[in-house]
Amino acid sequence: MDLDFSELRQLVAALDQTDIAELTLKNPQFELTLRKATAPSQAVVLSSDAAVSAAAVSKSSMAPTVAAAPAAGGVGTAATAGEPAAPPASTSDLYEITSPMVGTFYRSPGPDESPFVDAGDRIKPGQTVCIIEAMKLMNELEAEVSGEIVEILVQNAEPVEFGQPLMRVKQS
């Protein structure tokens, strides 16, 4: 049984709509356990040796905590996400672009290249605004709104948490 990122996202969304607290799927290639947490954080645990890569799980914006371990029982890695900070009252009219995952924030596609956006730049939906590196994968973050970048809240190559505000946009 192969499980791609889209199917994993649908499974997490379906689980969220039910009273089921834990769901485990097993086959010879992988074991996937989804648990609803009673605290603000959720967990997704994946043990795999072939079919589903932990990298696909790292892209999930629905799972602030991701832990992966080899099926042979080896040591895995874990990343814990913090609480998103509440925006100051004075910025309530601004849209915040937040990190969909734990990783490293990059403003440009490469060290010697210009940033995707700067404060004052106009953006449109679908435009790449930054990269979040997670588990050696470069995940481009695209704007969901159009407007003007008012503030960039994170320094280049700085670690970010799930839900952490990255930029503020004055929508147009």
C-alpha cells in the first residue's frame, strides 16, 4: 500500500472530524500512527522502510510535531513546535504569513541570490515568498493573498516553529 502526501493530508483531516483519538495503519513497508492530542500540540509518528518517506510527513501543515524512526527500531528524529505568538493589537489589520512546519527560514533560493521579497514589495497569490528547509527538503512557501509586504519578522537562516509568523502583509 502506497500513501502519498495528499492521501496523508486527507487522512489527517478525516481523523480531525471524528471522535477517534488514535489510528494506526500497518503493512510490511510502513507503520503510520496518527493521534489526536488533548493539549495544543498534535503528533504524527511514522515508521517506514520504503513506501512513505518521512519527508512527505514533514510537509504537513497539520502536524506540528513530527517524529520518524526506521522500521528496524533505530533512533529517529523529533522536532517540537511551539505556540504561535499572538499578533500585537496594532497589526490586527495585517495578514500574517506563518510557517507551516518546523524548519529553517530562507529569504532567497541561494546564498548569492536576491531575496524572494523585501519589505515594501507587492505580492500576489501563488508567488513564492520564502523557503522553509525541513529534513533537507527545500519547501517553497507561496503567498495566499495579494498585497504589500509590510514587515519580515524572521532573519535569513533562522530556525522557525510551526505557526510562527514570518511576514506581515497589508492586503489589497
